[in-house]
Amino acid sequence: MADKNVSRKIVISPENHPFHSHEDEAILDAALREGVQLPYGCRGGTCGACKAQLLEGEIIYGETEPEALTDKEINTGWILCCQARAETDLVIKIREVSETKEIPIKTLPSRVMHMEQLSHDVMGLWLKLPSTERLQFLAGQYIDILMKDGKERSFSLANAPHDDEYLQLQVRYYDGGYFSEIVFNEMKEKTLLRIKGPFGNFFLREDSDRPAVFVAGGTGFAPVKGIIEHMIAKGDKRPVSLYWGVRAKRDLYMDDLARSWAEEHGNIEYIPVLSEPMKEDNWQGKTGFVHDAILEDIRDFSEIDVYASGPPIMVESVHKSFTQYGLPEERLYSDAFEFAATSKK
């Protein structure tokens, strides 16, 4: 338990914006607690979205340094805010995300009003909040499900803020997966859940009119769905290309919806990509890894915004390859998630 009487001052350079952390509290946790929005994705040390440059002071990690940092980055003063804890007062260099500053993080009860199996291994959940409550969020953000034993599981919101009668989640089944086993084998409609949120910096940058490329891997489609439906609702006409990478055709669990976006809106194109199509798919579309499929179509990312949502290996591949073709790192917005025992997603 963090000692709230021991405080470290953390200053964000060059804005000189200060906040404070308790003893043994991660920098990111401290920032969120004080309403300072730093970029982050998985909150588990794997995606690297919350990297910052340590200009002054000393930090510590747990038993091991986070895997998202290379040896070179560690040696040149880069830290991971979701894992690093302040040993002294700090000065760090990291960009703030101003669009989420006014959004309160709430802990609320919710009821599972509808369950629908979207594919052989994806379950849709529709959660209803109390009539007196509303969860303010940005399309693409996620919420934590708070389990009775203290564990948390996080899922991206698949609906846009304007369509907030229900909070929509898309849960993939994993053999032995703590929460997915409950959803697929035990959960019934009317079940009560406690949620907390919203979290995450995966949302549409409203101030840009550059073409947007969305890269979704598996259920990484969920937050992308929310963002694109938000864009449609607000009449955003910037060019949109959605590439959805899955194994086989049966994994495109909302293929008809994505196709309808492209059919009804001239600025949206939809390109599904199968990495392991089955014989019965009779697939004539793109195959292979989704980032490679995109590189077949686009070779210059210098004037493009990229939104990537899916497993860390996919987001890492997008980062490594697209930046080689002119994508500025600050215009790659990612929501990486990992399916592990301690997973947040």
C-alpha cells in the first residue's frame, strides 16, 4: 500500500506542469489520480506508449525492467511511466494529452442487459448503468471490469459517446482465460458488474484533417468501431482506410457492418486481411500480416495519421515498419493489449 504521507514532486518539461506521487506509486497512476493525462495504452509495461525521458531525479522498477524499453533507451534515460516509481523528485519530458483532462474517472455498477455471440469466440456484452449515471468518454477509450477477488480486466468500448444507452464490449474467448471463461460459461443476462473508467488515449484527434489509417487486429476492432461511428455521427469527411487483420473469414465478426460503412460513405474504405484463410473461405482478398498488406497500398506515411489497436506484436510491427516510410512517431496512436494472466485487456 502506497504511503500517502510520502510525496514526490514530478514536473513535466517544458510546460513545468507539476503533479505528485505517493510512495511506491507508478508515475502514470499518480498522474491519472491528479487528472494529468499522459499517453498510455496497455498499462502493463508491454506497449511502450507511456515512454518518457527522465531529465532529473531517480526512479525504480520492480524486479525486472519493462520489456517495452530497449537497452539503448534505458541507457539514454528513457523510462516507462506505467512501471516506474519516483525515488526522488523528478523532471520528465513527455507530451500531455489535453483532450481527456476534463473527463472524470468513475467507479459504477452496471448490469449486463444483453449478451450476443458475435462469432465462434467473441461475445458481445451490452452494459447498462444506473439511470442517474452517465459515463463520459471519448470514442476508443476503455473501461476496467472490477472482479470480486480484486482482479481487473479491461475492455475497449465498442460504442461511440453519442450512442451511450449501453456500454458495448467485445470479449474474445481464451481457454483458461479468467474473465472470458466466466463470460462464455457462467455469465447470464442481468448479471451485475462493477466498472471503472474511462481510461486510455486511443481516440480521434479532432484537430487533424489528414487521412486516417486504422489498423485493427482481432478484437482491436472494438475501439475502432467506436471511433469510426463517432466520425460518421459528427460528419467527419477526412479519408479513412480501415484494415482489419484476423486469421480466417469467420473471425470478421462484424464484417457486414464495416462493409456498410464503406458502401454508405465515400470517404471510408474497408480492407479485411486474413493471415490464415481456411479452404472453405475461398478468399480472394488480401492475406498475410495486416501491416504488410497496408504497405502494399501505402508507401508514404508522412501526411497520414495511423491508429493501431490490437496485440502488442502487431502494434510494434506497425511502429517499426511505418516509421521507416515517413510516419512521425507522434502521429501513431496505439491501443496495444496483451492476453496474459496479468493482462489489462
